Amino acid sequence: MNHKFEILAPGGDLDSIKAGIVAGAGAIYCGLGKFNARTSATNISFDELVGIIRVAHQRSCQIFLTLNILILEQEIPDLIRLLNRLINTKLDGVIVQDLGLFYLLSEYFESLVVHASTQAVTHNIGQIDFFNDLNVKRVVLARELRLDTISSLTKFAHCKNMETEVFVHGSYCIGFSGICYYSSVLGGKSGNRGLCAQPCRDQYIRTKVNRDFPLNLKDNSAFFDIAQLEKAKVDSLKIEGRIKKADYVFTTVSSWKKQIDYFNSTGKILDDNTELYKVFNRDFSNGFLKGELGSGMFIDNPRSNITPHFSRLHKLSSEKSIGKLKDKLHNEKTDVFDKIRELTLNLDIGRQPLTLTFSGKEGMPLVVLVQTPDRTFSISSSCHLTRADKYVMDRGSIEKRFSMLAGNEYILEPFNLEQLDFDLFISFRNQTALRNEIVRNLNGGVDTIAPVELPKLPVAKPFSATPQLSVLISEPMDLSLMKGSCAEFFYQLPDSIGDSYSTLAQLFNNSTDLIPWFPSLLIGKDFTDACELLKNISPKRIVANNLGIARLASKMGIEWIAGPYLNVTNSYSLKCLKEKFNCSGSFISNELKLKQIKWIRPPADFDLYYSIFHPIMLMSCQQCLFLTTTGCSKKAMDKDCIQSCVKRTTIEDLKGNTFSVNKIKGSSNTLYGDKYFLNTSISSDLPNRFSNFLIDLRDISTSTEIKVSREAVIEMFEDFLKGNDGAVDRIQNSINQTTLGQYYKGL
């Protein structure tokens, strides 16, 4: 086989990083204490990162740093300071979610290789084009994709000189990463900030099909799918697990490397995955990869499956026999840790000794012999040493000029001046040039890059006009709400246009003031259909929650608004959208609290939107949630499920919180919170900050009770935005059981 896979291993702490290196990983992804999506992992320090890069490169292993969270406005200065340090390391790449960070990297830190994180939910060719415009080298494809989709996206990416990375082993998420707000809404711990509390793994009140853990998926494993992944020409195979220990990393990487090596040498697949069951797992499934979305992907136990698996395998039932099994597995785990310690004993990530020997005579160049454990070289000054009385090169002056060479990578040994004659001197400029040349050589011939200082953003000009009301609808019968209203109306399109294409095209061609609202998820043919619809109807304006559609609108010269599910949290995301993709306005994330919103500065002539009344979408799922809740006559989803199925149910956790499961024609299963979000405070908290406020009048069933007609709801909110007396009281009296939690919790 000619295709070479990169095995990408998780590194949550120093031990697991070393374990991945000695196990044969082609790359490790790891995070620092800030700006990464696994804050619960131990993570590493910057000094450790420098040593890890050196040791990994000696073993032909790359190191990627995770900066894969949403960035808050007040964090930008710290982020720039970190990037200014990273730019002068030998780091192989950074993994990114935030649009503002993509912008900063493409504008100011071009030498850093950038990967689009799985949090960016890349699942169509338009998104690949979008990230290509931002100089992204690799896209981490969404975890929910089928092999045929992966293959076509990889082929497209390769035409753009981009790589693809596919998740092949470890914990599945039930919701699409990057557009899951479950943990954020429930406890203020956002998965988009590395704080996910995994409420999908929690126990719920037993469902009608006797499930206690109806949202809990088995772990992913594509261990037996190497041939298909090779055929798809995928570049990198990602193993999940930055909160796992060293034995997990070592075992999974070793197993995958053995499988890949065997396949490359024989063209055949090893049929034994026993070792993978000896480290944490919830049993395995490749359902997303195969497109087999059935109840077999779920497991009604979120804890480790090691003992249950081997008990079933060996048909053990007595406490005594299971106890012996546990002892055996424990001893084998101890042996693995012993092996890791032995193999990593000489992996020293500490700073290396750096020895400088200075030599020279009058009329000759100053020569510095540089020695590290890995190499020796000498650098000569471009001018000759001269005799001097006042300024001479003694130990104190040399230490002052050359001690900065230590940096994060080296420990300076005492300078050797025995071969340097007394009372000699070269200019400070030449000493600096000599020092810089040493730095350049130590850095593999690459010049040090000067720190970036961002220009100050201009102060945002307040909106002087009364904010306009925007209304989201999703049914043709709702078009009657437009009569007599001054609001702008958005119409939500389904994830899969399919059989509705002609109806939707006619709807928009007949209602030219109606603004299409494109969803987040547009996979395969669904994206193609959405693009064709956009070209067919050529609207004056759209709302795009998908970056692929956003880019197409930009290329077509169609005015577009960045939707709320792009989750914009800082000014540089807005700059990215406007300067790179001609965006005319954007929603600000509903995950933000007041203090986090107030510092965001939009570009000039740019509309700012905020949703003040809506059902709270917790997650959108490729999998069917009714298989484990109410049950279904089908054992697995088929091509008709997305197009035809319409169902609703609820689930309740052990704390008494109720959640709504909603399925409409043409769209994925969606989980909603039990109460609508209602925020009438923001208009007075941040006056003249927003041009538009959205209310969502789609038919999403929750415990929120709306006592008046939808025409009356629109009228109440229009009165509210005009500042009419009593408008807030009328809204609160007419709409019961709402929440404002996210506005106070924030990110």
C-alpha cells in the first residue's frame, strides 16, 4: 500500500504524551492551561511544550497544540502574547475553533500551521473552501460522517492542498461538536470552552424502552475499517482521549500502529481488537462511519466496559471468578505502566545545556563555538576585534549581551573565555548581530519573528435608530404574520431540502421580502441542494448558520448575516466575517453574559443581532433519539427518516429537569431545554448596541406558556423595542415559564 496514515494521539499530560511518542504515534495533540477544549486534563506548561517538541521531533513525531475554544474579547491580549511565543517555537500546528483566532493567525501569524478543529463542524465542501480562504492546512472532519462523504471531502480537500483528519477511536458525542450547548445551559460549563460536564452521560428517568441512559453512545472504533479509510486517502487518524491516562494512549496507539503496519505490508486486516477492550471503553461501534444509525450504537452504561466485556467473553458470573478476572486485568495494566516507564526513561524534556566558547585576538574576528547535546557549530563576527580602553568584552558585558540565548529550551553553562584576549572590543551592533545569528542557527536557520502588536480597534459607533424586530418562522402558514408588521421575517430551511425543493423555491420567489435562514448542518447532497436553492431564488439577504453557504453567498454578492449558531464571541470574529467574506451583520452568541458582550466592537457599517426570545437548542443529533426514548418500529434510521419523520417526546433527569426531543420533517433530531430564553434586559443594559433583536416563533413545544396569539406576541415586542410604557410587563404577563440563565452564567 502506498498511502501513509498519520496516527494522531491524545496528550492530556506529560506521561500520556511520552507514551504516545514511544508507542509510535505520528503526531500528538496537547493543550496548555488556557485556550484548549480539555481544561479537565492535566495539560502542560509552555516550558514543557518546548521540550516535548524537541523530543518528539527526534522520534519523527509532530506536536499540535489545541487552541480550540471560543475566545472572549478580554482574552485577546493574553492570546496574542501566547502566539508571539509560539511563533518562535518548532511547533507543527495549532488546532482552532474560533473565527477570530482564524483571522488573527491568517493576518499576523502566517508561519503557524493551522488546523480547523472538530469543533468547527466541517462536513461540506463549502466549509473546506471557507477555511482554505483562511490559510487552513488541515480540516478535522465532523465525527458523524459516512465513509463515502469522508472520501469525497478528502478528494476535494486534496485538490486545495489541504489535509483531512478523521476521528477513528474513542468517545463519541451524541450531539454535533461545536453546536452543542447542553452543558453550557444546564450548568454554565460550556463544551465550547473546554468545560463540558457530559450531561449526555447522565442517568435519566427510565424511558418507555427501559433505558436509563438514553443519550449515551458506545465509543467509536474504526479499527477494522482501515482498507476503506485507505481508499478514501484520509491523511490523519485521530484517537480521542486527552483526559485518559498513559496506559490508554500507549495501548490504543500501539494497537492501531500494529493494524496499519500489517495492512500496509499484507493488504489484510487483523481481526483481533482484544487489547483495545483492556483500556477504558464503553464497547465499540462504527455506526457513523458506516451510516448504520441504530439502537446498537447506544449502551445503557456510561462507565468502563472492561470487566463486563471480558466477563461476557469468558462467560463468568460468580463474584469469585469476576474477582480473579479483575486481578488479572489489574496486573496486566501494571505491566503496561512498567513498560511505558522503561520505554520513556530516556525521554528528557528538560532544558538542554548550551555551552558558548569565545575566542579571538586583535585584528581577528570574534568566534563563538556553540555546543548542545545534539550539535556543534561556530559563528564568526563580520568585523575584527580592536583594542579598547573604556568598553571591553569582559565576562560581565558578554553575559549581559548573550545570556538571553537560554530561553525556554536551554540552560547556559558558564561562558568559556579562556581563548579570548583581554581588552578587546567589537561594537554592540556587531555583538547583537552575532547573537542573532547564533539564535538563527539554533532555530534551524529560521529568523526570530518580532512580536506582533495589534492595532487598536475603533470605538463602535452606537446605533441611533430604534432596533428592528426580526422574527423567525418555519411554516408556510406563518407567512400571514408578515401582514401589517414592520418586522423582518426569517424562514428556517430544513437540514435536508430534498422533496421540499420546489415548494421552497416557489415560496421565496412569491415572497421576496422573506429572508432564508440556512441551518448549521448541510451534509453531502443536502449542501448541494441548499446551494442550488440559493442560486435559484437569489434573495437580497440571507441568514447563514453554515460557513459553506456563507461563502457562496459572499461569492454571489448576496448580503448575508452570520446566524446565532456560528457562535460569535469577539470583535475579531466580526472582522473576519466582514473583511474576508463580505458579511453585513452577525448575531452575538447567546452563550455570553452581559460583561462579555459589552466589550465586543463591531466593524463600521455592520449590523449586530441578538436573540431575545427563543427555545433553547441544546444539541442537534445525527442519531435518532426516539430509539432509546419512546421506541420506534424501525431498528435503525433509513433515508426516509430525515425527510418524513415528525415526532416529539420528553426526557427527565434525576434532578427533575425536563428536556424536549423534537423531530421535524427534513431535519435532524434536536434536544431543547424545557423553557424558552427571554431577555428584555439587554436593550437597557446595552442601549444603542444592537440594530436588531430576534424572536423565534417556530412551533417548538416546551413548558413555556404563551397566552396570546403570535400576532399579539409580535405587537408586544415591537412596542417593547419602541420603548412604550408597560410593554415589558405585558410580555412577562403573556409569556410564562422562561429563563435568563445563560445571560447571567456566560462563558
